[in-house]
Amino acid sequence: MMIKIQRDDFNSEKEINNIKKLYSNVGAVTSFIGYVRDYNNNNKVRSINLEVYEKMAYKQFEKIIKEANLKWSLIDCLIIHRYGKLDVNSKIVLVTCFSEHRKDSFESCNFIMNYLKKDAPFWKNEFYDKKNEWLINSN
Amino acid sequence: MKIKYFAWIKDLTSNEEEELDCNKINNLEELKIFIISKYPDLKKHLDKEILRFAVNQEYISENIELSAKDEIAVFPPVSGG
């Protein structure tokens, strides 16, 4: 598994290919990419600031990937989550699951994202024109 | 023991991190009593079960024993992804 928690942007295709090239038995790759939207809570978004409890995030990501491996037949898994100040259109997160067949990669990717939205220790502080607001994930 | 605060909880404590005297705090319930006496603004959030607690980077909801080497984190509901 590959877990990266970083301030910097990343090249999704390059990150995915770096793992894909290790395995000739991978037949299915499913990715989710989350971006900063320009509109939320009836306000025009300028940027977000993402705070992280890094040590816990690594530990929790490892745990959830291990759990996904028990439920689905996975060859590898990649999570990249950014933190810090992110402008509109910036990537926030990439989750990619590699398997032989599509069912395993689709379902495990969704499972990991659902966990991540619910429990991963990151907090978004969203900045509008004249105010800012801490967000809570609804699902 | 070390206690860390995150997101808007950190704004209420005006403190990111502190060392606590573990002779006075033996378990998570005692820690909760300590933090609301030191930071009264946290009480309503604790009462509404908004605060999350992690001990050594694992979510904890039951009243577990704490020791000097533990790292405790107090934070609001998450919003990653």
C-alpha cells in the first residue's frame, strides 16, 4: 500500500502508473479524486485550509486499507490526501484501488472513501469573501 | 501525558498541545472533567457529544485507563476528502 499525506499537489496519472507498472496481473483500476469546489453553503468559496492530525491519519489509512483487503481481492491501494491552503479547483484527495477485476476495485474504492469522509482526522476551514467556516462531513 | 487539540477546538483552548500531570488523571472520564474545568467553553460541546477523543491515534468512546506515555487528541467531527 502507498499512503501520502502532503501539502503539495500531485500528478494523478503519474502516481497511478508508478503503482500499475509494478503489476501485470492488474486488470482493473478505480480512482476517486476530490477537488475544492467554488460554491458551498450558499457562499462563493475562495479557498480552504485543511488541517490534519498526521500521525493518526497514517495509522487510520493503514487500518482501513487492511480492512478493505479482508473484504475484497486487492492487489494494491494508493491514498494521497493533501493539507494546508488549497484554492478552488485544487485536488484534495486521491484514492486508487488496483485489482484483477472491476468489482473489487470499484467497491473497495467506495468503501475507503466512505470511511475517509466519516473518520479520517482532517478538518476543512472554508474561506468565503468575508468570513470562514469549519465544515462537518454530512456523510 | 500529552494532549493535542485540533480545528476549532484549538481556537477554544488557545492551545495546540499541552503536557498534563498524569498523577491527577487516571482515565478518560477524569480527563474530560479536567478539560472542561480548564476550558469551560468546551462543556456544551462535550455535553452535545460533539467532541471526539483519540488515544494513541485510535478513536476511543469508552472510559479507558490512561498512562503517562499516552497521546490524547480532542477534536470536532471530521471533514476530510
